[in-house]
Amino acid sequence: MGMTLSEKILAKASGNKTVSPGDIVMAKIETAMAHDITGPLTVNTLKNEGIDKVWDNEKIVILFDHQIPADSITAAENHILMRKFVKEQNIKNFYDIREGVCHQVLPEKGHVLPGTVLVGADSHTCTHGAFGAFATGIGSTDMAAVFATGELWFKVPETLYFNITGELKPYVMSKDVILHIIGEVGFDGATYKAAQYGGETVKNMTIASRMTMSNMAIEMGAKTGIIEPDEKTINYVKTAMEKHGTTRPFEPLKADEDAEYEEVFEIEVNDLEPVFACPHAVDNVKQAREVAGRPIDQVFIGSCTNGRLEDLRAAIKVIEEHGGIADDIRVVVTPASREVMLAAIEEGIIQKFYKYGCVVTNPSCSACMGALYGILGPGEVGVSTSNRNFRGREGSLDSEVYLASPITAAACAVKGELIDPRDL
Ligand SMILES: CC(C)[C@H](C(=O)O)[C@@H](O)C(=O)O
Ligand code: SF4
């Protein structure tokens, strides 16, 4: 019996010829990432365990993105602790407050290698499945074990295959596809499974659009959201490595022809419409027209889900075409990384956001987690391009968040209320 892509990667990383779902394997980790919120607990765990040397100072990535620049004394203390650790351990890949969101920065700097196992102390580490890596989020104390040994045990997950076919209509983005899928399978529909996305629609997607799909795999409980690497993937990875001098050898893997999937979902997107994930659950997905008309207070365009250049481009296009945003609306725009910010400045996108009265912040997690900027107050309603809308996620427990694509979010900013972008 053949193996799925995730099984192939886990077999290779654990030195086994074959593995099957349910097997417990000890896998070698190629890249391990911790950020400013999860890193301190990892570092303190290492200290408490008396471990004074990490396994490999070139495979660890430390990055600040959640509270940058430090927004409290506690955040500043966490930063100090982590900077000290980086110096002591001579960690080669350290990104201080200037780079942006971990899941955008990691691939941009060439730290994501197809065919390998990547772990991050952050739940959206599944994003890197878009590059054909078995990438998954782990806890801070597990990360301490990885920092110490370079290995971690996994139960080999079953794979759910999403065969996505058809052509997306204008105004429909990959965000609508993944929200639609999560609406179908539910927030726990893929718990501890590997979600694999394939089919012609995925093939035709940009890397950025694929990352949006992989990013949200955890929102249906999946360990990873993996996509078979193709030419686009390899080009992206090689270019990123060359640009940043991070070149490491890697071998992209593919699923066997006779791989066995626990379930295959046929997703046909020709008729897919713009959607919202409505409060307070990511799987509470409704067609935009069903909920249109509700007044909103804020729109957030950013995050590791949709803060990339193509997202900013799509959003500003809508705003520009309709002459600006509604008078009484707040729009917070956060490019996902410094590279995205620089490219957006070069294209004149940032100037345009400012011209229309949007507030552009530094690359960071920003409003996504309700901790840094753009916190919603009691009774307020926000539209967000991020990945979670749990009660209180972007601020007050009495606020509400609708998740949407950048095109739909921008249309809402123009109208000042929930709207299907085709109806603007
Ligand atoms: C702070 C961090 C642990 C958290 C996560 O792991 O997901 C955050 O990134 C989030 O999106 O809620
Ligand atoms: S942008 Fe949001 S979802 Fe992504 S890592 Fe930051 S807080 Fe988590």
C-alpha cells in the first residue's frame, strides 16, 4: 500500500521505510520556530531541565511578531529574555521586531523546506504545509524537547484529501474556498488528521493563496494543511534561500499513486460565492448575501492568513474603484512582513491606503489576536481577514467578528456594512 505525502515525510524523517496511520514515530525536525509569546516558556523549561545547549543553532528560528514593538512591560521582559537566549546559544536565525508575522517570514527567509518536518510553537504553523512540508504547531514545553534533542514523537495522522476543482469566479478568493470547506467539515472535522489540498484549483493558485488555505487547516482541527510541491513551490523556496543565504538541501516528496486516504472530499468551486464566517465560530459560514446589511465598526486587513501582497492589492483595488471607505468606519491594514510592506510601498499601495484614511501598522500580528492594535470595544462589530472569530478574539467579549477574504473585507469598508463585494 502506498503512502500519502504526510506519511512519506514522517517515514523519511523517522528513518522508517514505511509508516501507517496510528504508528508512533520519532521524527527528526528540520526547522523549529518559537516567537515572543511562546518562546519564553520554552527557554524557561530548558533552564529548569538544566539543558544549557540547543541541538542545532542553525535550525532554530526565533522571531518576535505578536507584541511588537513591545506593548507592555511584560512583553519587553519577554523580548529581553529571548534576546539573551539568542546570544547565549548563538542562534543564527533571529528576527527581532522588524520583520513581521512568523508564518510569513519563515518561508520568505527560506526556512521552510519541502519534504521535511517543521514545528512551530504556534497553532498556525500548519501554514507551511503549503510548501509540501509536514508542518505543525506544538506547545512550548514540547518545543523545549525539540530545542534540546532535534526530535519529536508523532502519531502518524490519517489524511483527508480535498480535491478542489473548477475556476473561482471574480471576487472569490482562496479564503472563500477554505471557509467553505471548514463550514462543510466543521471546526473539529479534521481533528488530528492531515488535511491535504489538491486538484486543478489549487494547482492554479499562487503560493500566497495556497498559504491562506494551509493556514486555516487548524481551524478544522487538522495537524497540517499540506499541498504537494510543484514548480511554483520549488521556485519560491529556492529564490528565498538564495536571497537570504539560507540555502539547505531538500528533497521535495510526493504522495504515492496508490496512497490511501481516509476520506476524499470533492470540492467544486465554479459556483462558490463570497462568504463570511459569522460570530462566534469559524465554521459558522454563510453566503455574504445572507448576512449583508449589518452595520460594522472596523475592518482589519492583515494576519498570517491574508496579509500578503496579493491581499493588499486586491483590497486597495476595491477601495480605489469605489472612491474610498465609509466615513464612520475604521480600517486597520497590517502587511504580514517587512518584505510585503516594502513591496506594497513600492507599488504605491500603502500611500493609497493612507490617502483613503486607512491606518497602516507595522508588520506584526496586529489586530488579529486582539492584543496589539485595533481592539474592538463592547458592542462593536468587526470584519477581519484573519483566521479566528471566537468570542472576544479581537477585543471585548461583547464584540463580534466576521471573517472574510480581503476583497470582501474591503467591500465592507467601502459600504460601512456587511456586503457581498459583487453588490457594491
Ligand atoms: C500566541 C499564540 C500561542 C497563538 C497561537 O498559537 O495560535 C496565536 O498566534 C493565535 O493565533 O492565537
Ligand atoms: S497573525 Fe494572528 S493567527 Fe497568525 S500567528 Fe499572529 S496572532 Fe496567530
